[in-house]
Amino acid sequence: MHIIRFLLILFLISSCQGQKTIEKTLERYNSGSVPYIKIEELAEDEHAVRLDAREMEEFMVSHLPGAIWIGYKEFEPETVRNTIPNKNTEIVVYCSVGVRSEKIGEELKKAGYTNVKNLYGGIFGWKNAGYPVLDPNGNPTDKVHAFSKFWDHLLVKGVKVYE
């Protein structure tokens, strides 16, 4: 009986851990206030401005091709106004999975930007889908800043970096 109970508990624990997906994370932490863009759609979109809403140390490990760093804690809407004066420009904001980028997307909408989207799954989803990320020199890399041990299980491809 003890072995059956042990196996049942082990099964339940592993089932719960399997539910910690990007989808479940976004459902839990986001309100949907900024519309999502799918990874495949962004990969085919040559016109969207890509804004990285992670911290500089994350951006310096790797980022999406063509991305502009805007930060999260240091974010200032004025910086975007200076870089992107046309408030109808298609903007895609991303972070690790899409939580911080929703907050920055909300700020951009408050600042008058009309075409702001949040990358569904962020850089983790991008890398998991097999798309390239670049190092500070513009070279492809497998390294992705994993943000923290709390979130790192959502990055299933690539080399996790914590510094």
C-alpha cells in the first residue's frame, strides 16, 4: 500500500510541474491588456519595431534580431518617443516570457502608441521555437538569460545564463 501511495504522490507532483507552461504563466500573471503577437507572425514581420523590456544584463547575453533595448526598471516613455516619433508604428515588446513586456506595453499605450503588441512567450518562446537570438556583437548564440530559477523551466532550448 505504501508503494502505491508513494507512486500516486509522485505522479501528482510531476503532473503539477508539467502544467507550469508559458501559456499557464501568461494566464496567471497577465490581464491581456496588450494584444499578443505569435512568434511565427513576428518572425515573418519585417516592419515591426522590436523593443526588449528586460534588464541590460539580460539583453547583453542575447536578444532578438533587430531589437532595441528599453529596459524595465529604467524604462522611460520619453526614450521611445525620441526613437519612435510616429505613434502608429507597429511595436512589439518582449521580455523573458511576456509578463514584464505587458506592463511596458501598457505604458506605451498610455503614451499614445496605437499599434503595440506583446510577444507571446517572449524570448524564451522565441528560442524554444528554434528562432535565432544574437549576442552583443550580432552573432547567433545559444545563450539566453534565464532571469531566475523561478522562471528558467520555461526555457527548454538554449543555454541558460543567470549573470
